[in-house]
Amino acid sequence: MRDFLLLRWTLRYRSIELFWLGFALVLSVAALTSVTFLADRLHQAFEKDARKLLAADLVIQSDQPLPEAFLSKATADGFRMARTVVFPTMAANGDKSKLVSLKAVTDTYPLRGEINLKSGKEPLELGKAWIDPALLASLQVNVGDRIELGEKSFEISDVIQRELDRGAGFMNFAPRIMIREEDLASTELVGLGSRVSYRLLIAAPNKVGLKEGVNQVAEFESWVKGQIQSQNLKGMRVENIDNGQPLMRKTLDRAEKFLSLVALLTAMVAAVGVALTSQRYAAKQSEVSAVWRCLGASQSQILWMHAEKFIVVAIIAGVVGVVIGWLSHTLLTTWVGGLILNDLPQTSFWPAIWGVFVSLSLFFGFSWPPLLALSKVSPIRALRKDYFVNSASVWQSALFGLVCFSSLLLWVSKDIKLAAIVLGSFIAASLIFLGLGYVLSQFIGKKMVGIQNLKLGMRFAGLKLLGAPFMTALQVASLGIALMSLLLLIVLRNDLLGAWQSSVPQNAPNRFLINIQTDQKDGVINALKAANESRPIDMYPMVRGRLIQINGKTVSSSDYEQENVQRLVDREFNLSYADEMPVHNRLVD
């Protein structure tokens, strides 16, 4: 009989708080899973096509032509090889010219994957070139026309649709032109100080098995690294399927982390809503729970009678949020179009599981303490009918929710320092809002009660403020955190663009002429003066250089642990020099 009455109470009660609880959870799960779905597909593409993104099993990249010993060793070990030479230069068609990224390749390129061409796969012949679609309009050319590269003209034989191993370096942002390596010398484009990247591509022989091929490549990689270290070869690095495309991987990781943290700010707003909703639900259900206690219900029965509804709502909200997140990421991939690969692999089940897990985590973190306090309500409340406020449950909810949210934040950011900064900022803001809410509720409450001519309803409101200052402060703090999160998203969005714009000085140049040869210098200066005599013309000589000492101490990449620093120490820089300091420069030290 008792269980039947409990069931009737449960079925009869339909709480609007459950709706808002579900809405808050759907919002947070949709925000997080939309990012997770996209990141999951991109990471799968990297793992699945790691060798295709390198066009090989192993790549040795250098600022200078590679030592013959590397080629001899690879040949002796039976590896398949290809070479590429990449550098920025100018392509011309009559009086039209365009900065391009020239890539000279051997006939064996690529070793893994393939280059997608508009007219289909065909070998790149001597004297011919493949170009990016953007160059068709820029140079006003079509397939079959000729373009000038240095001292030689090339016939356009096809259009590049996709080049998987292109990379994200600066020189690769310009439109690509691809020619045979044998044609490079005739262009006379490579000379002293040219910013050229030489790459040797290595792949295991086709006749060996996968495991044996992986072991052979690993042994060759170990030998190459030993040669680089023993001979102190500068400007040379080795890329494999694990660290290949480092710029692209780092960009993806940073984008995922940033978007996930933005989504987690949305989850913080949702968490505030979950906490307030749960507290209000507990307050409205205190009388019902007291009646159940009078009918003989145990604490565990009351707890699970309420918790079952919350768990069902959390699971449904998680599923709905996952569906919305999947639809959102699908619309995003369609909207960005060619900025990412349009044949990404299908997403795994992990983002869906993650979304439901987030929903349940927010439920247990911010709803469980109020429900636990609700199960311990005294039967005397059925007679007293006073407002249910359990200060212990409030603090328990805050601490328990903080632990759960901290765990989610650390998991998403994958950075203890970043998670600590974000979490510490929110804790500090919460304490400030709580203190201000408490002080203001007391001050306003006393003022309202002290005014004799004030309406009865307003005086009653003042008494409520004085009677429950902590609950008022909690509501003020919750609303303040939610508004702060929303405003932070808006400010962050505007600040990123504003910071970049403010870093650019007034009248900064937006066009640069590079690779001007000595015999072209006077002609360029005369042409610029004829176009605008009032503007000063700055011509800077450029030279390739490498950092070798700091304050008289020899610098080596082995002195540093971070990969970025090691790459900067080993690489060559474009440096400029002058006899006198430019007038618009200022010496500060």
C-alpha cells in the first residue's frame, strides 16, 4: 500500500523544474559534443591517413641539400624514395604575376596516397606543370596555356584538386605550382640565400609486410637521427607518422582546446541552472517528502524516487544534446566547405558516450546533494509547512559540483595550468559575487523595512531579504556567474580580432615586393616613385642566417627540451641589414 501511494505521488507530480533541468543539460551537451564530433573526425583522419599526409612513411626535411650518405643508405636498404624541393617564388603570364609556392618533385612522388587532379591521375611530364585552381583566375590562364617560372616557361597540363601532404607552413599558403625536379635547374630560381626546403621521402618496400616495414623504417629513422646528432647537422628534422604535419596537428589541438573551453563556459552556465533548479525542486518537494516519511518511507526510497526522475531526465537530455551536437557539427563542416577535408571518416561512438557522461556528471555534481538532503527531511515539515532551506546541502552542492566541474575542465583542457587559471578565476568571481550579494541583500533589506510609507508588499520583500540573506546571495552569485560567462564569450570573440587590429600600426604596408634581384632594383624604385612620389620607398637587402651564439655561448638544439625551440634554433632565418638605422626605428637599449 505504501509503495502504491509513493508511486501515485510520483506520477501526479510534474515539476517545471525538471523541464528547465533538461533544457540546461541539453544546451551544455550540445555545445560540447558539437566540438567533440568535429575533433574526433579530424583526429581519425590524421590517424587513418597519417602516411598519406606525409606522402611517405618517413620524411627527412632540411634547409640545405641532403647529404649523399642518406640517399646511399636508403638505396642500400631497399627503400622506395622520392624527393621534393619547395620554396616561394613568382609565376607570370605576360604582365600578370602571382606569388606561388613552387614544388619540384621526382617521378616517384608521392610514395603514399595520391594527388587528386581535375582530369584524373597522370604522370607529371618534363616541361609541364600542375597548378592550383586559384591561379587560373589570378593569372587568367587555362589548361594548355603557358606560364613563366624564372627563366623557363611551362605548359599547364592539369589542375590540382587536393594535395594531402601540403602542410601548414607559411610558404604553403600561396597557390601551388608543381613541376618535375629535373626542370628546376633550368628556371635558375634557386641561388645563394634562397629559402628552400628540401625533403627526402622514404617508404618501406612494397614486397615486405606491414610489421617488417615499420621495423625497417624505425631502424633507418634511428640511424638518421644518430647521424644528425653526431655530425651536428643544422636545420634538419625527421617527420614520421606520429609527429608528421606538426603545425597542422598543433593547430588542430589548439583549436579543439579553445572551442572545448568555450563550450565548457556554456556548460558552466548550464551547471548554474542545474544547481538553482535542483535547489528549487528540493524546496518544493520538501513537504511531499515529509508526507512520504510519515507514511513510513525510508530515506533510500525517497532518494531514489526523486533520483530516478532526474536520471531519466539527464539521460534523455544527454541523448537529445548529442543529436543536436551532431547536427551542429554537420552544418559546420558543410558551411566551412573546402577549409577542411570533405571526405572525413564517420565519427565514432565516443563523442555520444562523452555527451551522455557530461550530462550525468552535471546531474550528479549539482543535483545529487540537494536530493540527498531532501531524503533526510524531517516528518515534522508536513505540519510546519515552512520553506525548505538546507544550508548544508547548499555547501555540499557547491563543493561536490566544483569537484565534478574541475574534473571535466581538466579533461577537456588537458592542461593543469590552464584548468587551474580558469577554475581559480571562477572561484574568485563566485566569492566576490557571494559577498556582494550578501552585503547588498542586508543593506537593501534594512532600507526597505525601515521606510514607514513603503507598500506592504515591498516591506515583505525586504523581510525576506533579511530572513534569507545567504539564499539571496547564492542566487545573485549564480546569475552573476552565468552573465559573466556569456559576456566573457562576447568579449573574447571581439578581443581576438581587436588585439590583432590594434597591433598593426597606422599606415602599415599591406603589400610587399620580395625576391627583387639586383638588376631589377632601379626599375622597381622608378616604377614605385612614378606611382606615388610622396611615399618613402624602403628597400631592404635579405640574407639567410642561423643563430649560433647567445652572449658568446654556442647554442645547440640539444640545450632545449621544447620541440618548437629546438626547431627555431636549427632553422635558417631571413635577416636584413643596413649601414644606418632607418629613421622610423628607435633605439631603446
